[in-house]
Amino acid sequence: MTFYRLVVLAAYLAATVTSSEPLPFKRIVAVADVHGDQRNLIQALENGRVLSHKHLEHTTDAEQQVEWHADASDPAEPVMVVQLGDLIDRGPLGLQCYRLMQNLYAAEGANEVVRVLGNHEILNMLGMAGRYVTDEDVAEFGGESARRESWAPGGEIWTMIRDHYELVHIYGGSFASKYSGGQVPELLPLARADTIFVHGGVLPALTDRSIDELNEQASRMINDGALKNPLFLSESSPVWSRVYALGMDEEACPPLIDVLRHYGVARMVVGHTPSEGGRMKVRCGGRVILADVALSRWMARYPHHGHPAALEMTLVNATHLERIEAHYGSENDTAPGKHQLLWTVADGLIESWRNPLGYRWYKVAAVAAGLCLLFLITSTSWMYNPLDVKGAYKARLHENYMEASGEYFAAKPTMVVMTVERKEPYVQAFLWSFLAFNPEPRPHLFIINREDPNLPREVYNMEGITVRNATPLAATGYSQWKRALYLDHIDALDICLQEDRPWCLVFEGDTILTVDFVEKFMRYVSHEKDAAMVKLFVSDHWSGWSAVDTPLFVFILLAVTLLVALYLRRAAPLLSWKERYLCGFCAGLFLVCIVLVISKQAFERVIHTGPGVDLLPTTVDASSVATAYPRESVRPLREFLQDYVHRESDPLGLDLEQYEWAKGHGRVLRTYPSLVQHIGVYSSARSKNQGDFLQVKQDSTFVGPLYP
């Protein structure tokens, strides 16, 4: 325990232990729904240090003498034991469970044994529990007739219930009727021990009566056989209500707080509805404790059933608590998960989260990891995919590299790639994609080479590829560099004018083509009649996603925000609505960032597995990485650029000038997803995925014989 916690505890004890008033109970131990599992009932009472561990050796002996645990044997520190109902049905030993609790009551001494009615007690007294009754349970009673007799007026269990069971039990408290007209007291702090114990929950409709009056009314009805009453058979009945367990925070917490204030208690402990994960849960800021964990081994419909759980409340004095905890194992069992702190003086509320999925954190992490792996596996066509262990694309390069090009269809486009002197072997990656991803016959490829040292010498002798060496352009400043881009594009358009092809495709040297590039381009672009320019790559120059994807990301962000906020509405009731939506917004941003970082073009190609390409109008002026021009646009664009580059004013930028020119001469379209990738963006800076491209540089088998 830290020094801070010691100081808080010392101050708390000094403030609360100020009188010589005798301690009514040192501990309160509660066990929820048992459902015929005598063994786990005994184990739960042992885990709560109520019974001695010897009882498990005689679980079928109903007449055994009760032996209290050492921590429950001191008359100076008595223990209150509360059983929250539903001892019967589903399991085979319901009768033994009732007799065990009766024996415990008979031997209570300084301790106190409290038994609360559950809905299954009411069903059995009415003879309506048929579908929950097992053959083993009937046999334990000695047959159906004996079982009915035991539950009928005057029978063994009926008498126990009439004489010793309560509809609701309250520890402490001070009642203020909703009809009294007086001031309703303020809500007690969680440090107070005042608590209501009930099977399902007490709703505000009953706050016109005190707990004693409710119990007296229930006792009269049982004695008179008047059980078909809303007090016992309605969704708002204390034995049937599930509002505090299953209702949304807005539905559950306000009425709960109202009830707690009217009865002058700090919390309510309920059973009836098993919690997910086999662990007790708290809701509404610790104001209700869900103690039902599907204790019975015969509650197989719940994945985490069969936990012998006991709730323990340790008192400092008659009115204040030291801590609240749950036990799933004995005091000597220190295995993780065997003990669960719910509230302490020093730390306050500890367990405030619910998990509607019922999964542990590592299961959720495993699912997330599996989804990420699925994305990687399904995107094996990504150039840098590390899962391409068989080297399928590397093998295709070797097969296609030196083969003859054959004849070319007249409809194939003219393709021109421009290179400049670079330290990185970008052009090798472009040639690799051109050869490996485009089955023969391929289009003719023209290379305008300005002394790029990475251009392999073999390319000069390849059929279907023409290399034109050009004088290097002096780049003494940013303005000169932009002017060089204009001149390169003018040279590329000149080549297109010499070729009789319907389309002219111009690429920068640091691009890479996607699979079946030419086939996709001809299928989706060559029939376009009104376009002045088609962008084959439109990107934000970071992730491969383009500006037109913004609505998708906005949708993802809003959807994740809403889903997380709805989840936290139940999972974290202590958070305000602003905090829930802030958490959701942060989660949405995180997801968008993950998609941007890991997906690049690969994720687009996963979700576009059908035709694969669409033509879309674009308003994005950026990116001259890869552009297609119909033949009728080549000459006027060439003249426009030639005129502009010779002006004395500094060029504004090739991207913007081409875009502005094209808008006045036809439609400007883009291919979606982009038909090329801009690998220079990913590798030119150390912070932009340089490691993947370094693998291309260092692995000669990856780029095949093109690597020098």
C-alpha cells in the first residue's frame, strides 16, 4: 500500500471510528443465484470465509453440522450472510441448497443469515416452473408428487419461505416516502454501508412503502396464497426487474438514484441477470452491484458459467465501509482473477467498466491482429508485400524480361517515361512493373534519359523499348527545377506527336505500374471522348489515398465515433456524454491513421477486386506523376507549355498549369483507384517508409536482371 493510500485510510478511520458503539457486523457476504448447484454454493460460502472448507467433503449430507469459517466464528466480529434468491431449478440439488441455508440459519449464533426471494421461488410456489425443472431435481424430492407437496402450503420449502424469506432486505437506511411531502434526503456517499439486497431490483413505483411494509405485504400474500399479484408477477416486480442490469444508463441510473435516496442507502446489490465474463459488475458510478455471475454449473447458456462467486463488504463501523470485493477462489488462492476489488476507501470505485462482448482483452487483440493479417494476405499483389515468400512476381520478371515483344496493336498507347539523375533506382522498379505486369504484346516504351545512372545497359538493346539520351538539365534552384519539368514534358509530347496512337501516357521515373496496367487503361479510358486529360495518379503524396476519398474517411470517423460512444454508454457509465464522444472521435482518428499508414494503394486494390477501375471527374490539380492525354489534346497542350515556359515569369508549376489548361478544353478525369503508385514519395525521405524501398535496392532478385 502506497503512502498516499495509508494517509487516506488513516484519515478515514479517524473520521468514522469516533464512538464506542458496538460493531453490528464486521463483514457482509452475499451470494447470488445458485440454481441447484450445492457444490458451488458451498464453495462460494467458503470463498467468502463463511463456511469451513471441510463442507466440500460432504456435499450430499443435508444434516451435516454447520462449521463456520474461523473468520466467521468470533462473536465480537459477526458476519451477515445474504443469499439473493433462486436456489432452485436448472441444477439437480435445489432441495439440498435450501436445507443447507436453513442449517446455516439454525446455527447462526451471533451471525445473521438473510434469504431473499427470487423469481424461481415464486414460480415454484405457483407451480409454473416446469421448463426449468430437471429430472434429477424431481428425483431428489422423491418424485413429482413429493416435489409439489414440498412447495404447497404447509410443505417444507413453502414453510421456510413464509417464515424466513424476505422480498427485499435493507441494511441501515432511513425511509422517506414519495408521498410524504417532505424533503428527500441527499444521496449517501459510497463509503456508507447502507445497502439494499434484492433479487431483481426495487423500482421507484414502490417507494411509497418502506422495506418493512413491502416484506409484510409479501408475507401476507404468501400466507394467503395470493401470489398472482404485480408485486410478484410483473416486469417491475422486485424479483423480475432487469432494468438496473440491462437498461441503458439513461434508463437505469436516474430511477436507481431516486430509489436509493428514498430509502436512505448508498447502493443496491442485485442478482437475477448474469453478468458477462463471469465477473461481478458495477454500474451507475458504483450505485448498483450486479452479483449474479451464473454460479451454477448448469447455466451452460452463458459462456462463463460455474464461478463460485461471493461478494464481501468489509465494515469499519456500523455505518461505514472499508472495501467491497468479490471472491472467486479461496483466501489462499492468489491466482490472477480469483479476487476482484470493486471499491476501497483509498482508491474509490475500481471496477466501473462492462464488456458487452464478453471477451477478454487478449481475445479482442487476437481478432484485431487476425484482421490486419487478412488485409496483408489478401493484398499480395502489393509490390513490397513481405508475404510474397514464393516470389511470384519476382519469377514473372525473369520469365518476361528477355522475351520478344511481338507485334503491337495499333490501339495501344504511346508510353513515355522521363528519368533524371537519382541516387535511388526508381527507374528499375518502373521497368520491372512494365515488364512483369503487362503481358505481351506490350506497348512501345520511350525513355527520355537524362543520365540516370540506374538505367541498365540491357534496356538499350531490348525490343519494344527506345532510349533517347538527353542533355542533363542544370538545376541550380527551385525555379530551374520547375522549368526542367516543363521541358521534359514538352519532349515527351513531341514523341507522342511522332507516334500514331490514340493516347499519350507520360510518367515520371519514380512511378510503378499496377498489375495489367495497359489492359485496364485501354478498357476504361480509350472510349472516353470528351476528356482533355486523365490523371492516372491522384494522391495526397503521403499514403496513396486521394482527396476524393475524404468523404469515406469522414464516414469512417463519424461511424467509429458513434459506435464507440454507444459502447461507452454501457461500458463506462462514469463518463459524461462529452467524454464518450471525445473517446469515440479519438478512436476514429486512430483508425483512419492506421488505414492511411498501412494500406497505401494496397487497401484500395483489396476492396476493388471487381472491374477495378472507375473514371471519375476530379477537382484535384496536384500530381503530374502519371497523366494520359487523348491525341487531339497533345499538340495544343504542347504549344501551351512551350509558350509558357519561355515567359520571363517564374512557372507556377506544371501540375497547376496543365490542370488549368485542360479545364478549358474538356473534362478532367482521374482513374480510381490510381493505376500507378508513386514510389518516390515512399522512399525519398527517411520518414516515408524508406525501409521497404531499401529492400528493392539491396535484393537483386527482386528487380531481376535489370539490377546492374
